Amino acid sequence: MCRSRPRPPARAVPPMSGDCDPLTSDREAAIDAGATARTATAGAHWHMLYASVRGAAHRRNGLPNQDAVRISRTGPGLVLALADGHGSATSFRSQQGARLAVAVALQVAARWPELPTASHHKRRAEDDWPKELVRGWQAVVDARLGRRPFTAAELHPLEPSARQRLERNPRLAWGSTLLSVILTPSSILYLQLGDGDLLVVDDNGQVNRPLPADPRLLGNETTSLCAPEAWREARVYCQTLVAAPPALILAATDGYANAFRDDAGFRQVASDLWVMLRDEGQATVQAQLAGWLNETSAQGSGDDISVGILWREAT
């Protein structure tokens, strides 16, 4: 575990329209916004969209959006990556850490080989994927620290105990979670390290989680990329596409679910988004998604909220 932070009480918030806060991006965080791609997955036509908004509490306190999200056509098909920088006093570079996490996730997916069967993808995902992600992120962070050591201004606000933790593990300054999904012709691969949510919706609108709740994420604690052997804490699931693939896959940082009174209310959002995408189209949802998230943060958790969606057009 690498971080602990207080969370405000949550309340249920229905989707509402509002002013959009466009995701700021730089060379480390370029995103294919609202892009469409075709894959060989049972001839399905897949679309992808995203939104990331600065939390209401972050606005009030002058803090940046510490989430990051990237979605792209790469490697064997489509890849979605989403990260949440810890934002604690000790993790003062976690905005960078989240951006680096999603960039590394796309790089790893781009190197994913073409494999003959879902079982081959499953084996590679379980054996190699977490290590490649964690080691890639940690290598980039270590290089950053070498080029730009911590400054007196960054260290001055920290308590002595926090400085000691940072001396033992400098990567804590960049601490971040990571969610990633890779869509291949034969399978869908899911990975989660830390808090956040992965939901899948089937053609009947039923919502499930590909990965069960992690019992280690108690209270405000989360597993993190900054742990020395963080790959041991990552969870992976391989969904074989022997029949119809999911209608929609949603990944979200924890600020989204924390804005609802219960899990049922949050899960309903995934089903509602699928119905809207199916009936009203991607352009309509993409135009309103950031506004809905801003309303949700303002009336709920106050945290940054980022969402990445892959959805399959009915044939």
C-alpha cells in the first residue's frame, strides 16, 4: 500500500448536463477523443470515448486534475488506460505519475504480440503484463528523479515521517493507480492495480464486474504502482470471446463510484450510458459526458472523475 487520503461523504447524483471542462493534454497525455475503430472481434464495430474532469474540491482548493486517461487503436486491437494520482502531500508529483502510467500502458499494449488463441493471451496477461507495466512505469519515474531531484520547495511542507517514507521509496512522490483494458480478436484483457472500477454491460443491459472487489482496499488505502513489487498486487482477468462480446466496457477512477450512495446506483450509470449510446449515438453522449461528470463531482465526491468507454455497435 502506498497512500491514504480522506474522502468526502458520497451521495447519489443522476446524470445531468452542464459546462464541460475539457481535458488538458500535453505530449505525455495525447488522447484519441471520440475515435472510432473496427476490430476483427467477431466482425464487431467498436467505438471509444472518454472524459476527464477536475474535481469540484480540487477547483476550490486550487489543485489540478490528478487523473489521466488514454484510449487508442494499438497492438492487437484497442487499448484503454486510466490512472488516478494519489494526490497526498507525499505524492506531490502524482499528476505526472498518472500521466506516465497511461502512457506506459499504451506502450506495453503496442508491443503486445499477435497470438493464436485466447489461452495464449491469458497466459501472457497473467505472467508478463503486470511486470511490464510496473517495471516500465518505475523505470520512467526513476529516470525523472535522476533528471530532476526533489526541490526544497517540494519537501518543505512534509512532516519528518513523510520525508522518511519518501527517502525509503522516492517513487511515492509519483504514486498512482492504473486500470487497463486490451481488446484483442479473441479475448478482452482487464488489469487493475489500486482503486477504481471496471464494469461490463451485456446486450440485455445487465452490468457485471470482470474483477471482484479487492479486500485489500480497506478505508482509504489502495495498492499502487509505487510499491517496490507492485506487479504482485495487480489483478488480471481474461474474458474469452466464445460468444457475443460485451456491449460496453467502462473504466472509471474512484471519484465516480464515490459520488453514489451505493454500488447499485453507480452500476446503473453504465447501463444508462449503453442505452444512450445505442439509441442516441456517440456524438450526443460525448458532447455531454464531461458535463455530467462535473455535476457528479460537484454534488457528490468532489474528486476528479475520469471515464473511458469502449462500446460495441449492434450488428
